[in-house]
Amino acid sequence: MAIQLPFDTIGRDSLRLWARWLAAALRNDARRWLRPGADPTPAFPAQFLIGVTYKCDSRCSHCNIWANYLQQPETASQEMTPAEFERFLDRNPQLIQIATTGGEQFNRDDIADFWLALDRRGHRTGCATNAIETDRIIEREGSLLPRLSGRHLRHFGVSLDGVEAVHDRIRGIPGNFAHAWRLFQWAREQEQRYPFYRAEISSTLTAANYRDFPALVEWLVSQGVPPNKVAFMGALPSAHYYRNVKTCKPVTARDELAGIIEELRRKHPGFGQNYFTESYLQWLRDPASGVTCVAGTAFGYIDPYWNVYPCLVLDRKLGNLREFDFDVRKLWRSPAARQFRAELAAKPCTLCFNECNRWQSMRASLGGLAKIAWRQAGRVLRADRDSQRRWRM
Ligand code: SF4
Ligand code: SF4
């Protein structure tokens, strides 16, 4: 077996992240052991998902973010600015990982400013895109890539929820499948030019399409897409983020979905070969198993107006960072945040695994990091440049 030590660009980036998570988990575990019941150490929060815009030109059936500004157009002007984002980054140097989300992020004319600000401070960047304005996305992504430092992974996910008509029906945009496929092929070409770049297909599974998912994977593989480039997540209802409580139809046949994923893993080596999928399968069979969620402790979600939530799903606003001078540690120690943590500790939440953020809880303790290391060990040592999730932290 070929052994390749992970000292390429992305390997170094991943080792740096591992070291930072290890230090944060060590500090937090030590505090928990020495002072049971104590609030988190200054090492936490360590991770945020940030919705930089709710602008979206899609018409998805499983997500109503696209309806936000049709219903309340006046709120669009209240979205965060790049200057505020820079202030947030400077006020919170302890944050280990920050990921941006939308809406359709490319619908912001200034989206590059957000990603360049992250890159300058040593963070990874990335997005998932609906591919609707294909030419504009290619133009914006194409001009961003040479401006990035090249020292941190950039992830580019193209959303595909089925083959041809299945995708177009779910997304509500005729012809979107063809656009998404063209965009993904373009992104694959960029991988050859930029060693830090990783393109993948990202699929959202609902009751309306999970049985079509194997056909999508088969089609992608028949087109030469490596199976490890196909990622998925399940849709969940969320009042404050997806705003889809009435319309979302999550997969309820958990065993059947687990069977579908396991069959794909058997049939297509590389598909779902990561701790993320393995933990998800465990959660499908037993939601209470695996990992205790530490939303509101180690990680949280920030919406485009700087409202802070524990995660994408729980409709529990903890405060607004504009009122805390963008210092999340101050907000984290507010009565509202403390109260949330106490309630979560008393009644652990098992609503999700990979749909929102619970899987990230694994990084917040030494035990969780050991689990990740164990599940990833074989893949870490194998040379497999395409396996972008190999290093996923
Ligand atoms: S899933 Fe993405 S593309 Fe679809 S409405 Fe939501 S934000 Fe827009
Ligand atoms: S399990 Fe999921 S929904 Fe529940 S608090 Fe954690 S991240 Fe949020």
C-alpha cells in the first residue's frame, strides 16, 4: 500500500486545524473534569456557520429561503456588510473554523470580499451554489481563485437533487440540471489549475427524492465523477433558517434510507467513506447514539443580520452581535446563551446529525476527536487527492 504523508498544501492546512481543535478540546475537557457544570472555556465557541445572504433566485420545494425577500424586500438592506464581517473576524481570533452559507452566496456582488477576508486570516472558504446564474458564478469564482492565497482549501459544492427532471422539479427551475452539470464540469477543470480547490456534488434528500438518489449517483459515476465527490444531507424543518416548517418533507423511512446509503457504499468504493457518513448512518438507526450535541457551546449559526442561533434548526435566538460589538465570547456569556446551554444539557437534542451541525460536536472533545481519527486513519494514510472529506474537520 502506498503511504503518502499529508504534507501537501491541504495536508498542512488540515494538520493545523487538527492541532487547533485538539488544543480547544483539551482546554474544554480539562475544565469539565476539574469543574463539572462549568461554562465553556474561552476556547469556545470555535466554529460558526454564517449566512451572508438570504438572496436566492431558486424556487426549491424543501427550502423557502428564496421567498424571504419576496415577502419582506425591505430587510435585504439590513444584511451584513464586508466591513462588519472583517470586524467580526478581528474580534474573534479564537474561532477555528468559519463557513459561509446562503441563500445563493453568488447573488451578493461583494461576496469575494467575504471569502478574501477569511483567506487572509487563515480560514478555509467555500460555498454551495444553485448554479442558476451559471455565467455570473463562473465569472465571480474564476476571478476569485487567483486572488486566494492557495494555502487553505476552497470547497465548491454544486447542488444536484436528482437526474434531469427530478432535479428541475425539486428546484422549481426548468433547465437547472443542465446548468448545474455545466458548472460542475467547469469546477472540475479548475481543480487541475488550483491544488487547493475541491469541487463536489451536494444533494439534499427529502421524502420526494431519496429513492431517486441511487439513480443520481449511478448517472454521475457513468459520467466519470469519482463517487467520493458526491455528498448528501437530509432536509429538516427550520423556522428561522429554511423557513420550511409547513413545506419540508424530511425522510421518515430512516432504515430504508440507511439501506440505500449502505448499498451505495458497497457498490461504489469511495462513496460515503468518511466519518461523517458513518456517524450519520449510526444516527439514522439510533438518533440518541454517537455524540452529544454541543450547539451553543462549541458552535453556532449567525444569520445575515447578525442574529445568533445555536444551530440552523433550533429557533432560539441568543442575541444579536451588533449589540455585542461583534464579540461572540461576550454574547456566549450572556444570560440567554447560558440559559440555552443549561436547557440543552438537561435535555439533549437529537433532532439532527449532518443536516445542520450536530456532527461538529465530535470535534469539541478529546473523545470525539479520537473517534474521528480512528474512522479516518486508513484514509489519511492513503494517497487519495480527490477525497476532499478525507481531512474533513
Ligand atoms: S436550498 Fe439553496 S437554492 Fe434552494 S431556496 Fe434554499 S438557499 Fe435557495
Ligand atoms: S441536535 Fe441538531 S437541531 Fe438539535 S441542537 Fe444540535 S445541531 Fe441543533
